[in-house]
Amino acid sequence: MEFKNPQEELERFQGRIGFAGGFVLFCFVLLFARFVWLQIVQHDYYRTRAEENRISLVPIVPNRGLILDRNGVVLARNYSAYTLEITPSKAMNMDAVIDDLSQIVEIQPKDRKRFKKLLEESKNFESLPVRTRLTDDEVAKFIARRYRFPGVDIKARLFRQYPMGAFASHLLGYIGRVNDNDLDRIDDEDQEANYRGTEHFGKTGLEQHYEFELHGQTGFEQVEVDAGGHAVRTLASTAPIAGNNLTLTVDAKLQEVAEKAFGDRRGALVAIEPSTGGILALVSTPNYDPNLFVDGIDPSNWDTLNNSPDKPLVNRALNGAYPPGSTFKPYMALGALTIGKRKPEQTIFDPGYFAFGNHTFHDDKKGGHGTVDMYRSIVESCDTYYYMLANDMGIDNIANFMRQFGFGQRTGVDIEGESEGVLPSPDWKKKRFKRPEQQKWYAGETISIGIGQGYNAYTPIQLAQAVATLANNGVMYRPHLVRYITDTRSGDKTLIEPKPLRTIPLKQENIDIVKRAMVGVNKEGTGARAFAGAEYVSAGKTGTAQVYSLKGEKYAEGHVKQELRDHALFIAFAPADQPKIALAVLVENGGFGAQAAAPIARQVFDYYLLGKLPKDAAAEDDTDEEGD
Amino acid sequence: MLRRLWLRLVDPLDQPLMMIAGLLLLYALIVITSASPDRVPAQMLNMVAALFFMRLMAQVPPQRLMHLALPSYALGILLLVAVALFGDVSKGAQRWLNLGFMRVQPSELMKIAMPLMLAWYFQKHEAMLRLRDYAVATILLLVPVALIARQPDLGTAILVLAAGFYVIFLAGLSWKILAGLLISAVAAAPLAWNFLHDYQRARILTLLDPEKDPLGKGFHIIQSTIAIGSGGILGKGWGQGTQAQLEFIPERHTDFIFAVLSEELGLIGATVLLVLYSLLIARGLMIAANAPTVFTRLLAGSITLIFFTYAFVNMGMVSGILPVVGVPLPFISYGGTALVTLFFGVGILMSIHKHRMLVQK
């Protein structure tokens, strides 16, 4: 109970008012302190945040570098075209949208299938092409009805194009849409910023190996955006820098001659300039059309390529490992001379077989070659000579000598995923097999190594590198496809400097002995028919690699199914005294090397050395020829 | 002749108060012209209406106001109940009552009716204030607050609660009980949490960590603090605020207009506003301190402190130290209702000041 006392009442009220005033002041000081904190102390931070809000960087994807052959023929280029794209997250009922679109623009079932596949692989917020290469007419039709299709838009994009189609596909490779693996690689190279906006990435071949050269520098446009993300105006822009152009060591015309020489046969050819290691042609047949892959391959084309028994997607030149057959013999001979196991004039008698323990190794020629020296052993391709030689040299000597020529090692060519092959040795066997009885090297196994059979397995590019090294008198180069890289902005050329990998310690007289014998092969031996009438002196060696073990039966081509026929091989270089080109040819299931492979080499040499184009496209020589 | 008319027009007006209010309106026009130029004419009309009501209230003597206290309070309660039963739902809240010819927001009426009612109540029991009277006043306060809070309209509920609380505080509720209330309020906070709507809880959580949900609930607070902070001392210049002009600031002409002001006019601009508010409040408190009767004192004090509450809650919210509640920046934010209510208050203050002698006589 309080009684009224006006004066006391007023004083108390004024006290309360005073307190309230103090409280107001306190709160306002608190606010002021907050403003000082935000606007002075933290000002820089918030200014940056405001700028980040305001400015959005829109990437401008650079033109991808071109790929040109050594003479400037364009092998890969870009063209600009309109695509019809759908952003899945913005389009409601995808099938209905595509149905509606197909009323305006032609959309084939294969476009739909390809789009479905892209849809499965992609994130929802990127726009995906449902049709590429729209005509101007189609573009106009769509634009008039654009309002009906939220989330669908026309975009002008650069496309990769391989103008020669199914040509040199295994060396060029192709680009495809960026996937998670590619993102990892971009990450590893610290290129995330530069790949903002980039949708394509080299998947195989040169496109893959030189991805970061070809890509170029992404440009950026600084755009002021509002809170809704709409561009208000452009503030600044940095132009993109086109990717570097690749000029290859490859001669497109030579490549074409070589590819045509294969006809529809499966196989591989690698031609190298011995003095540099520059690859003049790299063929793996069948080819495929790399254009199919550029914007996502449609499933039916993919199935055709992937399921074909001819395996067109396999790069046989780098990933096929084949026994070298008799093409191994010149190196065996050179090894024997080098370690002193044979003298060139030293002869053996060949009765047509070599008996070792209770096993008989047959010579290809019934009745044998008789008395054979080193020259004849190569020219006539005498197996017995090399059965004996392998036995005399021993597996360790063979493996150590062959290793110097690069057999069983990756060559380091500028394409990814090269296979290693197998250079057989006791060590290799120990690593290769698990059970102890399998790990042991048997002396009998050495015998067939001598004629390039047994565990021997090499890629065509290894065979080419070896023959180029032999042609170059033991000076070995890394095979490579790119001659120089051109900076598109400055025009500066970066030469891929051919540096010798190593010089194999060989005596020139020994090399000359082997080379002379290889010249003999093309003059009077197994390669003579293929090189009859050649206007240059060439050196070669035929080979036949067994696919099917005949167990002592006589091999008769006509009686064996095509897939089980032997692989035909040929290694050669020309001109013999001053080699400009060295090559290895392999024709899968081609039969004898002399028949199937050597004529291809002849066409390639004729064109490269004389500029002569073959009269007939197919190069099969049907006449029987004894030995290989 | 004209001069005499003018003098008669301005005679009841308190000059200092008029000057401060005028400067605030001018400031408001400057900021709204940048934030939302299209709305300037409409807001000028609102200002004219608000000044009209101010002038109207300024000549109503406090005794007449006392008669209005009970009816306006009763009407307010009635309308709030009506809203709860038949109100229009907008933005998930039931705040409006559609009278057919117009939509009214009864909670706005309560902002004035509440202090009127309580000041009248304490005036009536002036002779001997007992604890019971404070209890009755508290009940008179909490009924409408509860009705408004469950609409839900937390902002208005807080303002009405504050208005009533100021009356009770100024009426002289003992410090011991105030302390007790404070302690029990803190203790009851977890309990109150359960009564909050999800969106209200979210706002409080957002205040604690706005970056947790930068595109959702935290967006407003993040963008407004960026706007304020990026303004720096001098600001980016009028019309040059990127946060404001590129629409990163939500509600930039209404509840978040302070972010626009701070971004474009900087710490200087914000300080000018704080000073204007301080002057307004100082003048209001002075009027209260010199008011002749319990009713006028309590009414003037409460109205003045409501101005403060508006300003503090809004700036605190926009600068990220208080949770987001729908309270406009007094005198500056675009909108007619709040402006009219505020000038109603200014008019009452003027009337109290003008009539202080008359009562004593």
C-alpha cells in the first residue's frame, strides 16, 4: 500500500525516465560499436564479399589447338555449330519435352538414345545437347517457339572435327565429354580454373597425351549479376587464348598409302625416321571414325565398334603384343657376333631339324637348308641355325642383348597406355608365374626364343623402334609423333628435340654384316618377290608368328581357320646405306610375312622414297613362296 | 490572413519534435529514392497522411485521450479475437481483418491503445498503487500480446509488450519485482522455445550462425551485414550500393532499408540516423519528465521508448545482433501503417507538451 506524495512520485518517475534514457544510450552505443565493427574493422572482408556477390566470372572456352601433319595437312580442327541443349534440372517432363521439340527440329531415335546416355552420366545442372549441327532453318524455327520450352536453349559451340574421318584414328585419338577420371587429371595438373566451362577432354591418342597443350587458356568475362543471377552488364573480359597447334612427324599421305595397303585386313604398321625417331606413319587397322565420339557416341555405334570381332578400338601398334617370329633373327645374329658366339663365315649343317633332349625342333623347310652360314641363315631364314645359336648363347645373353634394343619395354611414344610386351628371361618367368615348377626356366624353352617364338611378345612399335635403331647403327631414339608445338599467339615453335635415348655398344663391322644379310633378304631371299624391281636398295626381314601350335604337323594355310592362321610380319629399312625410313608391319592372321606383310612395306617405301602411288590398292601376293 | 492560418496550423506543434521528425522524413525520402524510386510518390502521400494525424492528435487534449483509452483497448481486443477467428491468411500468418471495404491490421491499433489503456489504468489508481494493480496491468498487457503472438506476428507482439512494459516500469514497479521477473524470464526461456513457431525458432538459430544456411534462412542476415560492412565509413555513395541496387538485400525498401542506408551512406550515414533518433528520444523523455499527470507522464514515456524499441530492434536485426522479426525502421521504412502509428505517437507527445500548463491551471 502506497500513499500519494506528488513530489516523491515525480522524483521517482524522473529517476525511472533517467534510467530509461541511460538504457537507450547504452543500446545505441552498442549499435554504434556494431557498426564500427562491420564498417571499419571488418570492412575489407565485407567489401570483398560484396564484390564476389556482384561479379560473376563467365568462362570463355578457348579454341582447341589444331593437329596438322608434317606438311600442314589438317587432321583435327574445330567448327562452330548450333546445338539444341536441355538443362535437365529446369525441364520438367524430359520425354514430353523431347517429343514436343521433335515437332520443330528433327530428332532421331539415335539422338534420343545418346541424350539418355549423357543424362545418366551427367549432373543435373549442366545443359546437354539433344541435337547438334542445327541448320539455320531449324535454329529460326526453334527461336520463334522458345518460350514454350523452359530449360531448352540453342547454343553456339565449337566442335572438334576430324576431317578425314576414319583415318589415323589410333594416333589422333578423340575427345569426349569430361568425366570423373578427366576431372581427376585436371585436378592433378592444377588446371581446375582453366577448365571451368570446358566440356571436352582428350580421351585417347594425341588428343589425350597433349590435352594440356591443345586446350589453351580459358578467357573470362566479368559480368555484374543481380541476386537472381541475371547478367546486368559486362565489366571486363579477358580473351581466351587458343590451344597450341601440334605439327606431327607423320606424313598424312604416307599414312593413307599404308592404311590403304592393308585393305580390310587387321594389322599394324609403324614407320619411323631412324635418324630422329619421328614416326612417319602409325597404322592400326581397322580404323574407326573419331567424329562419332566427340559429343557422346550413340549406343548403337558404340555396340558395333565395341563388339566387332575385328576390335577396331584396339590400337594394335601399341597394345597388340605379338611374337616377332623370324624378324628376331637379325638381332640374334648381331648378338652372337657381339658376344663372339658366332663368326659370320662359321657354318652349321641343317638337316631340317634340331634335336634337343627328347624333343625335336623342326625347321620350316622340309629337308633343311644344308650348309648355312650367317648370311644365308638370314636371307633364307633358317630356323635350325637359330635353334643352335639360342642354345649356345643361353637365355641370359639373349635377354640382355635384346633389352638394349627396347624389346619388352615401353618405347615412351607420346600416346598413353602403351603395352610392355614380354622379353622372356628367367627373372621374367619368376615374376610372371606363382608356382615354383612354373617359375623354373627350362633350357628347352631357350631354343624357340631363338626364332622369335615361345614367350616372346612385342608390340609393333617396339619392332619398329628396334629396326630403326639397327638402321641407325645402334643409336636409339624415342619414337614420337609430334615434331613441334606452335604457340598460336606468338607463333613460336617448340621443337620436340630428338635426343638419342642411348647408343648401343656395337661394332660397326658386325652391324654391316647383319645389314648386308638383310639387303640380301630383299634382293635374293624371302623378301625378293615383294621388292622385285625396286629402284632403291632396301633391307628387310620377313617373319611369321605362330598363333596355333601345330605340334609337328606341316602348316597348311588353306586348312586352318582364318583366326588361327599365323601372323605375318616384316621389318625393313631403306635406303640400306643411308636409311630414311624404317618400319615394322604386322598383318594379323596374314600367313607368311613374305606374302602378306612385305608388299605393304614395298608400297610404303615406294611412296616415301619415290613418291610413287601403288597401282592396285590390295597388296596380297598370292603366289606360294617357300620359307619366311 | 495566410500567416494567421499558418500560425493556427502550427501552433499546437512542438518545434524541436517537429524539426527532428521533419529531418527523419527527409532522410527517409533520400534513402527510399535510392532503394525504390517508384515508391517515392506513394510514400510522400503516406507522410502527408501521417502528418495529418499528428496534427490531429496534437490538438486533442490529454483528458480527451483518457476517455478514449478504454474503448480503443476494448475495440483492439475485439478485433484481435475477430482476426483469430476470421482473419485473412497472408504469408503464413493471420494478421489482417477484411472489413469488406478495407483490410485492417488490429495489432497496429494495439501499439497505441496499449500504453493508453495502462497509463489510464495507473492514473485511475493513482491514489494508492498496490501490487494488485501491477498484476491487473500485467494481465491487461499479456492478453493482447498473446493474441498477436499467435497470429503469429512476433515483431508486433514484442512492440506491444514493450509498450505495456514501459508503462508498468515507469509507473514504479519495484526493482525487486523487476529483478524477479527478469530471472524468471530467463528461466522460462527454454519453455517459451517450445511455444515458438518453427520459423521463429529458425530465425533465432539463424542469428547464432547465419552462414550455416547461406541460401535459405541465413540469406537475409548475411546479405544485410555484407551491405553494411561493405559500406565502410563513407559508404559507396547514394544509389551506388551494389548490394542494394542488384537486389541482394531482401525487403530493401521496408524492414531492411537500414542496410541500404549503411551501404550507400556508410558509418557517417548510420551515425546521423542514430543521432536523430537520440535527439527524438531525448526530447520525448524530456516531455515525459515535465508532464503534469501520471497518465501523461506514463503515456509520453512509453511512446518515446517505443520509438527507441522500433529503432533498436530493427537496426539490431539488420546488423545481425538480434533475430529477424518484422519491425520496420521507424520513420524511414516504406509503408503507411507504421508511419501513421508513429506520428500518432508524435502527435500525442506534442499534445502532452502543449497542454501541460493547461492542466496545472
